[in-house]
Amino acid sequence: MGLAEIQITGKLRNIFLSVLSRESIELLPETSASDVEEWDSLNQIKIILACEKKFKVKLKARDINNLENVGAFINLLIKINAKI
């Protein structure tokens, strides 16, 4: 795991904890909504909005549609941050 991936994963973890109102969560690249009870469609939107705010990016609809698991979030944020 590279430094950018570690930093993004840490920030994502905090976002997930806040949005899902949990005290702890294990986020692995393969973790998806089906693995986390509170991760429903409404919380997916909240997670996306929180990511946009935290990382100061605007996610495109086509990118959002591909966010099937934590790894997809990490990869997208690394890709977007590389452009900034």
C-alpha cells in the first residue's frame, strides 16, 4: 500500500464511521455495502458527498456508478488526486 492509499483509506474510514454512526469498522478493498448493514443507498450518497467535501473533488456520475466497494473508492480518489 502506497502512502496516498494509506492516507485516503484513513480519511475514508473516518467518513464511513461518521456517516454510518459506528464506533469501529474494518475497511478492506473488497468491503461493499452488502458487508455493512448501515451502508444503504442513502448512506452511499452521504458517503459520496462527504468524500467530495473532504477531498475537495467533484465526482462524476459515471465514476459514482462504479463505486461498488471500498477499493473502488480508494482507486477513484487516487486517480482524481493525481490530477489535482
